[in-house]
Amino acid sequence: MSTDGIDILIRGAKIVDGTGNPWFYGDVAMTGERIQEIAPPGHISPARAREIVNAEGLVVSPGFIDILSHSHVPLMRDPRDLSKITQGVTLEVMGEGWSPAPVGGQITDSFVDLSPQERELVREWIEPAKGWTRFRHWLEAMVERGVSPNVGSFLGGGTLREYVMGLRMGDPTQNELERMRRVMAEAMEDGAFGVSYALIYPPDTYTSTEELIEVAKVAGLYGGIYVTHLRSEGEQLLEAIEEAITIGREANVPVEIYHLKASGSHNWQKMQLAIESIQRAREAGIDVTADMYPYPGSGTGLSSVLPPWLAEGGSMYQRLSDPAVRERVRAEVLAPSGEWEALAHGIGPEGVMPIGFERPENQQYVGKRLSEIAEMRGQHWIDAVIDLLISEQQRIFTIYFSMDEANVALGLRQPWVKISTDAGGVDPTWARPHGPTHPRAYGTYPRVLAKYVREERHLTLEEAIRKMSGSVAARLGLRDRGLLLPGYYADVVLFDPQTIADRATFENAHQLSTGVRDVWVNGTRVIRDSQHTGATPGHFVRGSGAK
């Protein structure tokens, strides 16, 4: 790295460096892919710089790291990652429950939740490569094609299980478990950050605690972490947290809890208890942390209101056409046993808003509550769910209004909670025609900085930035990203703290955020004056076990 010439000199900014330390005024110099120097204002000669960026009145911070991204498929379509880059996201970390690799040379049951269009897009990527047989193959393919943000991933636990067992319920044989451990080790050596399970979705939900421990042990041996969408975020929230803590203790591995929440109004009081449970574990020496998105509504498939045994073997939609199966499903949904996460329980059909319809005849239902849809169709809401799933042959993305705003703020204030989106990066011009989405895809990070920092003052600016950058990098074991320090990669965001804001709403999600002026990824400007430059400088960022 040169000590003389400077490619970019950002002058006069308020520097928030990602550590949580107080802001200070200064200048930031970038050369090549790295930050070269950070100095008090005026201490770096502008004559040394090829380009000077006047940043008076603005904040310069590390790029934001989304530890819970679903940009796997969107990045195959559009490498610009527009809705995320314009928020300041410079590293997309994927893998909640599933990852596009390892797979064979064809689309398999592990892609059951993808829409027909998404499946075809993934097929176009996989088939020329004759299969992504190693975890690293899909991320290498992303970077080879060109991608605006940096990319990395966990090994999806569901992908791992399906790779070895298909969508079969039950415990693996000893040989199957050994194969899981071997594939897990290969993924860690390929650069996975660890393993991630989404325990309310098949086939992850079929996984026993003992199996999770055995796989997590391998991730831990390579310095990775175990990440979990808890087995329950409602009725059994506290028990699910205890399971995660047990896995961390028995596998000797750090634990990250995805999108911490207490779902359903009758469970809202459990949020404080959940926080206390995690805090007790930390005081006992168990390394468990969490992340959250700043919205009171969650988003997942409409299929998640139904029991997970339906998906065994990949034949859910065919089974739903069987009258006997429908009656069994109706009984289990109306009186859930507590052994699976019945997402409509506790919020009712009026709290469920399906939005991901693809067939023309179902567009009339977009954005309406399930209770309204059932009335329009003259059906009980369970029958409406079943018939719509059969009609669509895909999970139907749905908003569940199940959380309490006060609990969101309470969770965000915890020092061990980070910020994540639980969303993919999209462009309104091509995403809008496919229907609504969750506003978190467009507004997560600006919403935190506007609502929870500037307006309601639940967080300081420095603490919010730490939760978006340095804290996430530390969790992932990254030693050269996530902070503004000399020698670190130049993933840098320049924003106006007075105007940064989210515009996306549940009613009108496809609106880019405002206030982020410039973004650099590995020293290359990807956003200039709030407009995408078309640059694709992203790297494959690997975990600590990579060889």
C-alpha cells in the first residue's frame, strides 16, 4: 500500500468508526482496496489525493454488514443489490437454513420454497457448472460474474441435511451423520462462517438437538458459529432459547439467534424473559448473542401456518389435495400441539397478510388480510390457505403482524443485539411488478438511524453504527472489515444524519431509502450522489476456517 499517493480523500466528516467510541472530526484516505490513513481535519495534504470528497455535515462510517441476508437468488438476477447498497450495506452474509451449494447438477428438494421463476434462475446458474458440489462454488461464481457488495455465507443446515438425507423425517444413520460432519468440515474449509438452521422450516425442523450439536461441533472446531432461527418464537420461545444455549454449551461453539422476537400478543411479555435468559447465559460464560430487524411485522411463507410434516419428501402441494390430509391439517392448525410453530396462532387470520402471489387470478388478494381473502372466497381461512397454496405451487410470501413495537425497541437496546434485514436486495423497477415485499428489504438500516437514533433516541449514533458494522464483523471473526481503521478494507459509507430515512412501508414497500450519499466497496465507489455507479467490486469474504 502506497504511503504517498491517495486515491480518495474524504475531508471534514464526522467519523463514527464502528467501535462504539464517540464520534470525532477527521479525514479518511483510501488507496486501492484499503483505508490508508485517518487523521484530524487538514492533516492530510489534499495535493496527495487523486479525488477529494467534501464531507462537511456528513457522517462517514464503516459499511454495514447484514448477517441475515436473503440475497442468494436476487444477486443471481441483478448484481447491483440496489435496495441494500443504497442503505449502506457492503457485505451480504447469507445462508439462513439453506444455501445454493452444495448440490448436484440439478435443482433438488432443497429448493422447494423457491418460486418457479426463482428455480429456473438458479438452474441457469447451476447447470453450466455441472453442479455446485462444494460450498464455495456458488460464491465464487457470484464474484467471477461481478457483484457490487461483498458476499459470504453460512452453510445452510437444511441444505446440508437434504444433501445427505433428502426431506426424510427422523434421525440420520451413523453413516449419514458422519457424512454431514464431513460436508460441514469441507464447507468451513471453503470459507463458511459456520452453520445456520431455520428450525421452523422443513427439513431443518426434523433435526434433533443431538444432531444439531454434532454438526455445530464441527463448525466450532474451525472457529465458526452456530446460527439459529429458533424452533419457536412464540409459545415455546423460552424453551427454544434454552435449546440454543444447550447447543452452544455442548458443542462449545458461539451461538447467534436470528431475528430475536416474541411473536403473538399473548407472548409479548416473554420478550423481557427471553432477554434475561440470554443475559444469564452470557454471565455463565456461554457466548450467545442475537440480531433483529426494526419492524413489528415478520415475513415468511403462508405455508408456515401449516404443520411441517406436510413437506416430508417434497410433496406438500400434492398431499394438500387429499381430503383426509386437509381434515388432519385443519385439526392441527386450530388446536396446535406446541411441537411446531403455528404462525397464525395468537394473531389470527386478521394478522396475516399474503403478498407473494404470482398467478394472475390471485392478484386480487395481494395486500389483503387472510380474513378478508377468506371472506372474498366464501371459505374458512384454513381452506383458503390450502387452496391458494395448491393454486400457486409455491409458499406465497406473507407478512405476519405479530410483534410489539415496544419489544422491538427493547431488543435493539441490548448491547449484544446486532441489526440485520432478513431480506434480499432488489431493484424496484424489476421487483415491483412481482408484487409487494417486506419493507426491511429497502429500509432496515436507515430506519434504525432515523427512528431509533434521531427521533426516539433509543440508541446513540455510535452504538447503532457499532451494531451494524464492528459488532457484526467481530461475530463473524473478520479482522480487517467492519471498522474504519488504517489497513482495513475500504468498505465505507457517507450519509447525512439529518436526512437519512426509510421510505418503504408495508403498504408500499418498493421505495429506496434516502440519505446515503456515497458508498465504497473495497475502495471502489458503488454509490455516488445516491446513484448506483454500476461497479461490481465485491469479494467472497471467507470465515476463519478457510484454507
